[in-house]
Amino acid sequence: MPEAVQGITEVKPNAVRPVSFEDTSIAFSSQSNFKLRKTYWLFSLMNHGWLVNLGTFFIKIALRLHLPIKFLIKNTIFEQFCGGESIRDCESTIQHLHEANVGTILDYSVEGEETEKSFDETTLEILRTIERASESADIPFSVFKVTGIASTELLEAVQLGDSLNKEQKVEFEKVMKRVDMLCRRAHERNVRIFIDAEESWIQDTIDSLAYEMMDRYNHERPVVYNTYQMYRWESLAHLQRDTAEAQAKGYFLGVKLVRGAYLEKERLRSHEEEYQDPIQATKEDTDRDYNTAIDFCLEHRDVISICLGTHNEASCQYCIERMKELGVLPDDPHIYFSQLLGMSDNISYNLANAGYNVAKYVPYGPVDSVMPYLFRRADENKSIAGQSSREFNLVSDELKRRKNCRL
């Protein structure tokens, strides 16, 4: 067993400030009228699914034909959801979030690279985010996706148990060295690092790498965090199993809880290849397991450090109520909440205002290279039930409130 986690403190429930996710004056306090109107315009467009589909289609064509639309993208969807094209570009966002007591998670969001050269370059860039995080408490985590530093095809071959040829063995050894390099540097610099979740057909390989890194670097404190996608029906059992494993081996379990981002892809593939659908039967099942996982993590906080990566208000409210019941301080260093830049500011800023630990994922990278990420953000807002409408209505409410205050 690891020693008891330092920093777990108790507080009387009535000493904790209440949180209202409806308080738009706090949610948008850092946005000027001009910026808020721009946000209103963007979400009003994203509120129409057909328009998102049409816009995405034409942007892809324009990029393929090298038409001059980068300026338009950079000043609309890129500005809303990304911090910039480089770490230096993100500095103003880091400071902006800091002023509201919200941390930053620098997320190098370049996707679709498939060469060893590109994998090495991405590894070096993630090392830079770790170095930057080590310089400031404003950046509480670093993060990486294993597919940013490894071939998806290779990861799938490993998961299937295929016999790797000589070249593949060499490639996977490089992958393991890259993962170790990142986690070792995070340990050396006292920086916590997330390993993001991905598709089910490569997730077991990613999990194995994550737990090997935890056993290597999490004995003194939680450094490496693995990500649990609670829209998968087996994730709760995996969390319970992994906790027992961590206790047996004497390391801390770093846990990031998310619902999941590949639902349609997962269901389609399981249907086409005729294997059991890994996704929960209903959203209610996902919500139930997510909140059960919150309970489990809070009850095992002597060994688990948790980050709730969610835009779900009900689960955030559930967590803060359970923290009150358990007498856990809002700023307990082993409990974090996280949302994406440009989304759910009503959650992030209201939690931070009440003293809870909050950090925004701040994606960055060259505009052309982060377009797959931006397309997913647009599609996510369209596909998550009510997400664009919720964002749009909150911004609308704040604009009306400001107008009434001037009257």
C-alpha cells in the first residue's frame, strides 16, 4: 500500500460555498461584450446540425484545394476552441484562465500523423508542455494521446495478440520508450500527466502501457493518470480491478473519468465486425456508472486521485455534494474538474469561483493540423443532446443580463 495521500482534509458541510451552474455573471465574467457576442454568433450557427455538416464539408474541400480560408478559421472556430498555434501563443490564455483561478492543460492536438519522424516530433512537443507545466502552478497537468506517438495499426496488432514482425517489434519498442520518456520526465519535474483514452480496439494496449508507467512512477505520488470511458459497460469493473491492483503493488492510481467520445464509431464497427458492442445500452446506464465511479473514487481517495473530465452538470453537482457529505475540502489537491476550452464555462468558472480545483484543456497546434480536432468539437456540440442549445442559451442569458444592467 502507498502511504496515505497527503493533503486530504475535511471541512464542515456548511462551510462550503454553494455552486450554481446557472450563474452566467460568473461564467462569462472574463469575456468582454464583443467576445461574448462573437461566442453567441458561433454557437447560434452550431445550433443547426445541417449548417455544421455543410460548413465542415466546404472547409474540408477548401483545405484540400489550398484556398485562403485560414484567416477565417483562425478567427472563428479556432479562436473559440484553441489557445493558439504554439505554447507561446497560449500564454495569454493561460494568464486569462489564471485570473479566474482556472488552470490550463496544454494539449498538443495535431492528429493524423503516421511517420516515425512525426511521432518523435510530437514526443518532443509534449516534453515541452511538461517543462512549461513544471514552471507554474497554473498548469496542473500535461496530457498526451498514445496515437500521437504511435501507429494505430501497430497498437491494434499488439492488442489482437498478433505475432509482430521484426520491424513492428522495433517500432513498438520505440513506442514504449516514448511513453516512458514522457512519464519519466513528468515524474522528474513533479508534473501530473494524463494518458487520454481512445478507441476500444486499441485501448487495452494503452491501458497496459499506463499501468506499467504507474507502477514505475506512482509509488511516491500520483503522476500518471489513465482515462476511463464510462460509456463502456466494462469500465466500472475495470476501475475496481485496477484499484485493487494498485493497492496490491503499492502505487497510487491516477484516474480521469470521462463519458466517451467515439460512440458512433464504436457501435458501427462492432456491428460491421459482429462482436459485442462495448458501449452501454442507454445514456442512463452511462450516467449511473459515471456517478458510481465518482463514489468509488472518493471512497478510495487514500489511493485514488481523480479528475472529472466532463461537461455534465449533474455529475459535477453530484461530486460536490458527495464531497460535502464526506467532509472533503473543495480544494483538495487530489480532486479536479476539467472541461474543454470554449465549452461549459458555466461549469468551469462557477466551480473555480467556489474554490474547487478546475483546469481547462487548451488545445493548440498549427491551424491546418488541428482541423480534425476542431471538426470533432463542432460535431460533438451538434451530437450531444442539447449541448449547442445549452451553450447558446447561457450566452443569450448573459447578454440579456448585461443589457438589463445598463438600463
